Amino acid sequence: MSNDTAKKFECIFDYTVERFNDGHPLVHSSRLWCCDDDFAPKFRNPSGIFQFSISLCDTVSQLCEVTVNHRDLPTAAFKQRTGFNGIYYQVAYELELTFGSELVFKMAYQGTTYGSVRAHYV
């Protein structure tokens, strides 16, 4: 991959009505994992829940983590939805990786960065 190549990933996160309306920060963390193997192992079960086995501890490790308060996003970023369990609020945002002399991992909404972290190559 050439320097300063960016990869973007669309993400969605849901909040219950109670959590959305309680006024507390909506702090959310996204982790970037790395793997020493040529092909990363699959470590999610069919429902999307992370399940780490003992064998993964040697090859998979957390590279960095970006933590943001979703309350910093504009109110228009939250869409009210109705699902199986009733009403909830959904926010869509992007996680972006920029590859260059260092790796930049950031969370953005409509082109504005709300949190970022830099990982230096070793």
C-alpha cells in the first residue's frame, strides 16, 4: 500500500432511548487489532460477539484504540429507529485508517474528525 493511503469503514452504533436521553456522555471506543500471522483468524461468533481463544493471544494484539463521545456529534447525526425491542437511536460514522510514516486511526462524521490516535510502526 502506498504512503498516505486511506481506508474508510462505515460504522453504526445504537443507543437505547433511556441511554440517549439520560444526558451522560455517550463514550464509545473502537479498537484496532493486529495479527502476526499472514491471515488473521476469525474471532467473532455468528452474532458478531468477540470470542478470543487462548490460541489467539500469541498472534492477535490490540494496536491502538480511539475513544470518542458521540454527544460531540451534531444532533442530526442521531436517527430515531424502531426495531424488534422498540425505539432506539442510531448513529452512523466512519472509522478511517491512513497509512503513511505512521498509522492514523480516527473516527469521523461527515468529514469532521472527532477523535484520533497515531500508531508508530516498530
